[in-house]
Amino acid sequence: NSGMLILLCILPLAASQFVSPNEVPNPRTNFRECKMRSIARVCDPTEILSEQDRYRLNTGLTNMQTRSAGQMGTFCQTKGVEGYFVAVQHADQAFADALLEKWQPDAQCGKSVVVVLSKDDNQIHVGGAKKAGLNESDLSAVIAAQQQNLQQGRPVQAIEGVLQGIGKMAAPPPLPPGSVDNRVPNNNNNNNNGNWNGPNSSIIPGSLLVVILTIISCMF
């Protein structure tokens, strides 16, 4: 009887620590349940983090999308990776993947991820990485590099490190040297060099010819 009583006490505790992906509110529509004041990218329904940290990560997610945006190509090619963050007591990779599939924040391009902090075991999981075009082995290395921050009780810094890593991974390659930037100074230099010598040498002979023709017409 005592063993059954202990089991009955443990089960509700375990259930309260695990939140199903279907139970996580969407910060785009139910931001208040996510403990945010307006439409956001962060959901922390059990207030694992402080409000200041939640908005700090919200800014980090916006910066990640800006950093990973391109300048040339189609809409989907130039669109940056749209990111969301969720903090729960316990989650795994399947949880993160299911959550992104449920929300589908970027159904058109598929360039979206959800970063999930599992508080109980100090783990970070990223849902949708492969679909968003991220290299999974590189992403694993980015997450592994933040384990020290997690173990030392710095989850916000760890998440920020992951967001910065994703932004760098997804960032478009730099524009090749030449073309636009190199042509502008050359054109300016050519114009500057020709402002006095080129135009004047062509204008003066034309002017003299007009004067001579005018004199001749007056004489006759």
C-alpha cells in the first residue's frame, strides 16, 4: 500500500513537469499564456526565465533572422531563418520537431526553427533544422559548445550562443569581389579625371569652328 501511495504521488509530479507539444501556446496568437506582453517569438508558460531574459531572447531571434537573410534570389532564397524559442521543464528532439510541425510558422519556404530549452536535463533541442537547410552535424557542434553555459546555470547565454551559431550557419555567402563595389570608384575616378581634360579638349575645337563659320557668314 505504501508503494502504491508513493507511485501515486510521483505520477502527478512527473505529469506536471512534462508539457505535450499540443499544450504549448503559440506566442504569435496566445502571447499572454506565453508570458509575453504582445505578439512574440518566445514562449515560457511556466516562467522558467525572467521577463527580461524572455525579451532578450526575443531580440536575439529577430537578429538571427536578419543576420541570415540574403540580398539576391527569390523570396525564399533571401528570407532569413525565422526562429522561435520555448522553455519547458522537460522536452526531447521529438518534442521540438512536433512543436514546429504543429505551428508551421513558415509554410511557404520552410525556413523556420524552434529552439527548445529542456530545463530538467539542461538540454537544447532545435526543431526543423534540416528542413530549414541547416547542416545537422554543424548544428550539433554549436549546441555542444554551449553545454558549459547550461551546466553552470547560464541558459540564456547558451540559447544566445545557439541563435548566433544558427545565424552564421544560415547566412548567405559574401558577394564576390568586383561588380558593384569595385565599379563605382573606377567610374568616379574616370569622371574626375575627364572633367577637365577630356571635355575641354573636345569642346574648344567645336566652339572655334562655330565662331569661324559665323564670321564667314557675316562677311558675305
